[in-house]
Amino acid sequence: MIPVRLEIEGLYSYREKQTVEFETLTAAGLFGIFGAVGSGKSSILEGILLALYGSTERLAATGERSSMLNLQSDHLLINFTFRAGKNNAQTYLARYSAKRNKKDQEKIDTGEHVFYWFKEGQWEAIAEKAETVLGMSKEHFKQTIIIPQGKFREFIDQSPKERADMMQQLFGLERFDLSAKAGELRKAAELEKTRLKALLDNLEGISSESLSEKRQETADLETENQKAIQALKEAEEEYRKLELTRKSFLQLEEIKTQLVHLEQKSSEIEEKRQLHKEFITAKTYLRPVWDQLQDRKKDLEKYEVSLTDCERFKEGFVKEIAQLEAEELELRKKNEERPAREAKIRDLRKVIEIQELSQKQEAAQKQMETLQPELEAKKAELLQVELAIQQLENQSETLPSADPELLSELKSIQNQLKTNEERMKDLLRIKGNFEQEEKKIRTLLTEINQQIPAGEKSLESWTQTQKSVIFTIETEREKLLRKQGLNTHAHLLTDGEPCPLCGSLEHPLPLEGQSDEKEIKAKELEISKEKDNLEKILALIQREKVEQNNLENLGRNLQDKLKEIKIIEGQQADFWKKLKQKTIPTEVELAEHISLLAQAHSQKESLTRQIQTQRKAWNLGREIAENAEKQLQSAQIAAQDVSSRIQSKQEEIKDPTFCKPFFQKEPLFIQTAIAKVERDIEEAAELLEGKRKHLQERKTAQTRNLSDIENYRKLIEENREKISLLSTEFERLKSEYGFLDEPGLIRLFHHSLDAEKTALEIQQFDQKLAITRSKMSDLQAEAGVLSFSEEVFQSKKEKLEHLREQSKTLQNQLLLLQESIKEMKQKLEEKEKLSQSFLEIESRETGLRELERLFFGKGFVKYVSSIYLRELCNTANLRFMKLTKNSLSLEIDDNNTFWVVDYLNGGKKRLLKTLSGGQTFQASLCLALALAEKVKALNQADQSFFFLDEGFGALDRNSLRVVFETLKALRHENRVVGIISHVEELQQEIGVFAQIELDAERGSQIRYSY
């Protein structure tokens, strides 16, 4: 895992958002994070743990979360970008955010914890968590990659069992637990064996002899079935013929019943036939005449009533019209006075208009008296402003002219010259740094090549040689291990009994008990030593590649800087060439020239602005004066117009004597009088119009009533004549068609008979009767119908059912026998396969049982874990012995307990706990680096990252120097090491670092050394 960037806001002392650019820091290989106690250094590691695992080192995941949020912040946000996976090729973003509860500010809402990965140019959310992405838990992460404060020696303080479990989880040693796998396979084999035995027991009665018996039984049954099928066909043919005869017989019986029913209904149909005939005759010939006679009688009665009413209305109309004519005459006289009254109303309205115009005339006169002095004052002010503008323009003409474009050009050249000079200094300084760094890198490459042995051409060939040596030693060790493993089983061999490994019954030359433990340990030490040498060679190769890459980058950067220097030099020459053309040879003269131009331009601009200001004031004053003059002219015109209109209105008045008293009255009084007269005129006109209209309506009604009297008399006479004619015609028709009973004829008129329905019913009855008689004749003519016997039919039917049942039973028996034979064949084949599988699984179970016995317990896993810890211890000793000047080394016993070998006391062993504080730190550092190296190899990464948060206060100056040199040397192993500390000596030694400072107002602030 390689960190790229950490954004932290609202965590502990980080009130404002701060960013740690790890990509720049890790590029140096060794970097530091320094600051005073309590400045917020360790909070950076807390932020990384919170972003990755959702919890911090100091506080619990729940209950104490509110304490991690800055007291002056309402939210917490951490974005941690890092690279992980195989060769650290995939970029991830871990994001953690939380907010204060809106209702209770002392509580923190549940945080949002999300992971993203950078895919196809954009961030995409993923469901995986840190355990999957990094391949380790939080506890192991704190022991191998980021070690928080106070947790540095945790690996040493673990119990042997915890240490072995950690090795098993980190490196997947559970794959060596062969006992469990053998047990699972053995149990699976037992279950399979039991299953096969149960299946074979179920197939015990299946054999070839029983199959032959079934086949013979099937052949006999098929012969019997064919005979039954033939008898069934003959019986079915005879039954079908008899069934058709029975059907005709039943139809004949049914038709006889229908015929009896129809004959019983014939008398009823005849009555309906007679009624239908009389009804049609009456309806067709007599009913129309009778209907006309009734209508004429009703009309005669109606006309006689109407004539009586009209005679009564005739006298009432005469009296009403005489009264209306008298009222109309009186209203007409009153309306003849209307023109004179309307003329007086018009005169009164002109009086009101003259009063309003007089008021406007007075207002216009007052306005003229006010505007005249204001206009004269405005004109005087404009004259003074014109004089001030003339003075400023004269003063501006006396000043020297200044070219603004020249001034702007000179200022631009001056700024560019300063910028180029500063950039040139930076480029020269950077060029010198690059050249010095290039010399250092070339010296380092020379030192690396000098370490290659004389017989080797390159580091790569040296690597291949070293791998061959390791392979040879490991082959010898494997032979010793196999020999030792076989030796443990040699005592179990007994003549006549099979070998538990190969199964042989003869054991001619068994191994004799002898211990190869010393030789195996010697080979392991030799392998460890050669692997360390190989790691040193690989480190040299990696270091050479890094330095070669750095050298190439320096070369490219140096060329870029040289090109930029040439460009700047060309720009400077062009600028001075332009200045010399303008007779400005030095920077001092350039500054003086710019100052003079700027001063002149400033004075000119000031006068121009004053002139513009005065002109704006003059224009504004002129607009005000013009508006005032327009208002005065408008007032004068308005006064003249009002005077003319007053004179015109006075001339229009028709009756001055009548209007004279009203000039002294209020307009409201005059309006009220006008409205009262107008209402009276309108009411008189409306009454006259209404009265005339009503009179006309009553005269029209009188005329219409007289006309109705004459019409009704004519209609009465016509209806009496028509009634007489229709009565004579009706009597003639009754006699002609034989309807002598008139009440009976009237009832027939009102009868509810549906003629069409009754005719259809009679027709259908006649058709049905004819069809029934025809069908009965046809059925009686069929053969065997009249002699049909139901008892014979039922007997034949029972015989057919019996034959069908017999045939069905035989077919079912035959089908069952065929299925039984098919199933027996399948089971016989299955039995043979199961017998073969049973023999194979029985043999496998025996072998697996023996393997489970041999690998019982976790001894083999513990043995592999011890090997890993021993290799870890050997790798740590390479640095630990250097730190202790070869006076101490680490060792681990068979119980996975750490011991210290004290070479100053004759190589005696003592517990690791007996080391001093500084020595314990050194041992912890070496073990942590070795563990990180193993994790790097496990993840197949070309670069690893190690972060240490420790004060280093327990070390003396010399030990501190040795630790620093050790950490600095890790850069050549392609490692990235970060240190958090407050020790000043480390800060002086580490060139690339981030400084954390605590500001009382803004919280923790981050600045960098570069």
C-alpha cells in the first residue's frame, strides 16, 4: 500500500481542511512529519485508520465518537487516496464523513464510510472494504504498515500463540493444516461408502434369472391380450348397430308424445284464429271511421266552450281601452314641455363648466408667477459653469502631452524584465542543484558496480548464480527432511503387515533411527544466509534501477531548464533592444521616464475629469432650465386657452336671466337640480311609451277576440255536418261486416291483441304439426324400430362393458410387466456400477484413515509457522546486529518465544524482556521492518510503505544516528519510510518533511519543507 493524498477536516485539532500530499513526500524515500507535542502529528495516522477501517486508535467505534470531532466544527470529512493491489497498480479512495446531530450537538450521527476505485478515468464506488483491498485486518495493519504511537513493541509483547496465529493469518499458513483436510476427505469417503452400501442392499434381489422370468410372463400375457382385443371389437360393432336402433325408437316415442300435445292444443289455436280474423277486419275497415267520429265530437265540444269565453271577453275589452286612451292623452301633454326643460338643463351645465374653467385660470396664473424667477436663476448658474469650463480647458492646453500607449508599453517591459531576472536566478539555482545531484547519482552507480564480484559480468548474472546456490542447498535440505519424515515411521514397520505409505508387505532395508536435526539446521542457516545475500543483490539491482531512472529524469529536467534559460535570455535582449531604440539604455532611466510620463498623464487625466464633471453639471442645469421654460410656456398657453373657453361658454347660454343666480351656487347644488329634472323628464317619457304600448296591445287583443268569435261559429257548424256524415257511414259498415253488437265492437277496438305475434303463433303451430306427423311416419318405416327391446339392449351393453374391463386389465398388467423389466435392467446396470464404486471408495477410505492418523493435530502448521518466524528473526538480525554493533542478536525457540543472544557474555541467551528501553526499540524496529518486508513480498509489490509514530526519546545520540542511517538505507531497497517525531535531531537529518503547527484560531496547519 502506497499513500497518495490525505484530506482531513474536523478531526481532533484539524478545524480547517488540510491536505497531506504523500505523493511528494514519498518521492524522497524517507520523509518526516514533525511538530510540537499536541500539534496534531499522530492525528494524521488516526485519520488514515478512520478512512480505511472506520475507527481510530484512541477512541472506540461507538460511544466515544463524539470526542474525535473538533469542538468548533459541525462535520468531519476524511478522503484518503492510496495505491494497492498487485504491484500497487490500482488507485483507491477511502472516504469517511460524519456530522453533528441537529437536535443534540453533543452527539455524532452515524458516519458514512465508502470505498472507490479509479477506473477508466473516473471514481466508481465499490462494496469491498479495507480487509479485502489491503488483505489484512486493522490490528495487522497497525503492526506491519502503520504503527501508531505506543504500539511499536506490540509484536514483541504478544504471546507465542498470538504470534503464531498472526503468522498464520498474514501468510495463509492454514493451507498447511493437512490433518483437517485429510479428516474431511476421510469423512466424505465414509459417507460415500455408507451410501453405496445402502444402495447395494436395496438392489440385493435384482439378478439375470429374475429378469428372464419376467420376460416369459410378458410373452404369455401378450397372447391372451390379443384374444381379448378381437372379442371386444366384435361386441362393439354389434352394440353400435343396436344403439342406433334404440336412438330411433326413443325419438319415435318422443314424437308420439309431442303429437298428442299438439292435437290437444288445436282447439285453442282455432279460437285465436277466429279472434284474429275479427280483430283485423274491425281494425282495417271500422276503426278509422269510429276514430274520426270521436275526434269530431271532441272538437265540437272544445269550439263551443271557446265561443262562450270569447263572448264574455268582448265587453271587458271595450271598457279597458276607453280608460287607457284617457291616461295616454294626459301623459302626452306633459311630454310636450320636454324641449324647454332640456334647454335650461344645458344652460346649467355650461354654468358648471364656466366655474371649473375659472378655477383652472387662477391656477395657471399662480404657476406663471412662480416659474418666472426660477428660470432667471437657472440661466445665471449656467453662465457661471460655462466660465469655469473655459478656464479648465485653457489650463489643460498649457500642459505637455503624454502618450498612454507608450506608458503602458514601458511599464509592461519593466515588469517583464523583473520577472525574467527572478526566474533566471531560480533557474540557475535549480541547474546547480541538478548538476550536484547528477554527480552524486553517478558516484552511487559506480559504487554499486564496484560491489559485483570479479567473476560476474553484471548484477543480473550475479543474481542467477546466487539463486542456483540457494536451489542446490534447498534440494539437499528437502532430502534430509524426507529422510527424517520416513525415519519417524520406520519403527511402525512389522514383517507381514503392509507399509502405511506404500502398502508393501516386505521391508528388507528399513531406515535406522538417527537424528539429522543438526544437519537440517545447518542447511537452514546456510539457506537463510544465502537468501540474505540474494536480497542484498536484489536490493542493489533495485537501487541501480532507481538511480538510473533518477539520472534520466535529472537529465531531462536539466535540458528543459537550459532551454528555458535560453528563451529568457532572448526575451531580455529583445526588451533592451526596444528600449535603446527609445533612447533608454538603463533601468534607472527607464524608471525615471515612466515616472515623468505617469505624472503628466495623471495631471492631464485629472483636468479632463474636472472638465467632464463641469460639463455634466452644465448639461444637467441646461436640461433643468429648458424644462422650467417649457413649463412657463405651457402655463401661459393654458391660461389663454381657459380664458377663450370661458368666453365661448358664456355666449352659448340661451337664458342668461335664468342662469345668473346659479353662478353664485356650488356646482354640487346645480348638479343635484339637473339630476332631479332629468329624472322627471325620463320618467314622463317612459310612462307615455309604456301606456301607448299597453293600449296598442289591448286593441290588438280586442281585434283578435272578435275574429275568434267568427271562426268558432264556422267551425261548430262544419263539425256538426261532419259528425252526421260519419255516423251514417259507421252504421253502414257495421251492417256490412256483421258487427250488430256495438258495445262488443267497441271492446274489440280496445282489445290488446298483438296481431303479428298471434299470426306467427298460428303459423308455427301449423308447421310444427305437419313436421311431427312426417317424422313419425319416417321412423315407423325404419327396420327393427317397432320390434326394439330395451332388455336385449341392456344385456348387450353389460357384455361389452365386461369385455372392455377385461381388455383394460390385461393391458395394464402387460404395461406394468414391461415397466418392471425396464426398471430391472436399469437397476442391474446400476448394481454393477455401484459394486465397482464401492470397491474403489473402500480402498480410498483405508488410505485416508492412515493419512489422518499420520497428520493428527496442528503440529505441521506450527512447524511451518516456526520456520516463518525463524526466517523473520534472521532477517531482523541483519539490522539488529548492526544497530547493536554485533553485540546482540535475536533468536526464537521451538515454542515461538523470542530470546536475545548476548555475545558480550559468552553468547548466553536471555529473554527479550531483559533489554533496555533503547535496545527494545531497536529490536522492535528491526522486527517490524522484517515483517513489512515479508508482507511486501506476499503482495508482489515492487515498493513498500512503512509509517512509524514514535518519539525516539528512549535512544541516545549514537543509537539515534544508527537508527536514522538504517532508515535512510531503506530507500535503496525501494522502500518508503515515514517518521512522526518531535526530536529535533531527526528533523535536521531528514530533508523532506511536513511541519504541523497548532494555530489557536485555525487549528492544526500543515506546511512543507520544499
